[in-house]
Amino acid sequence: MKRIRMINLLVGIVAVLLLAPLANADTLNVTLTDPNPTVVQSATQTVVQFFGTVSNPSLTDDIYVYADATSSATGTTVDDSLFQPFLIPANNMSGVFEIFDVDLDPGLGPGTYNGIFTFLGGADGGAFSVFDDLVDINFSVTVTAPTTTAPEPGSLLLLAAGLASLVFFMRRSVTSNS
């Protein structure tokens, strides 16, 4: 009896291991060129572009991407107007393309602002019937304060010496003409 249970358990484990790859949900791999850019704080709206590649790790299923979803920090807006439904064939990778933009509100203070961009779709043969969460792309934008330049003390000293020389020569020329 113990031997039959042991054989059944062993057959069950082998079946799970062999069928596990078939049970995986559809996924995509997305690599952003620069997932954490840094921009300087601005009094006007700033647009940060995010470029990347999309690849389909499945060896058998074409993955259809139908829609997207976004969330982002206050003061930022994810512009997904570039999004168009697309197909990534099995075991294939796209070239680099612009995936989305992030619009930063004017005068947004220094700090790091995070967001998520999600591709929705699945391997349904192009029937537009599956809207699984294929991949969540985490990104952030770091806003830094603008830098101001102050003249170095040596520059100020040189300017003062130049002005003093100018005044000296102007007085000298006025006194020699009179």
C-alpha cells in the first residue's frame, strides 16, 4: 500500500514539473532605456520620454497587447497617447521605441516621483478577449533644483581692478586736456 502511494506521489510530482511551463500566464519582458531619468525643475511643463524594448519569452504563443493602465505620483501625468495595440510574436523582441511620456506639472518641487505603466492583453489569437496584466513597468523621474552660478572672488577682483584702471585713465585724460 505504501509503495502504491509512493508511486502515485512520484507520478504527481513529475506531472506537475512537466506541465508547469504550460500553466504559466502570458508575460512580456520590457526594458526601459532609462527607467530613472533626472530633470531640472522648471516653471513650464516638462515632458520626459521613456523608450524601451518589449520581448516575448514564450517559445510558442504570440502575445497581443490591447491596452495599458497607468498610475503616477501627484504632479505627474503619464501620457499614453502613443499607445497602439500591437503583437509580439513568440520568442521575438521589438526594436527600441517610445513607450510613454510623463508630463511634469510646472514648478514641481525637487524630489523623486514614481509611477507604473502596465501592458494588458494575452495570447488569444487576436480576438481582443484577454486583458491579463502582462507586465508592470516601474519608473521614476527625479526632479532637481536649478543651479545658479555665482562669480568667483577672483573674477570680482579682476572686474574691480579693470573698473579702477578705467576710472584712473579717464581722470588722467580729463586732467591732461584741461
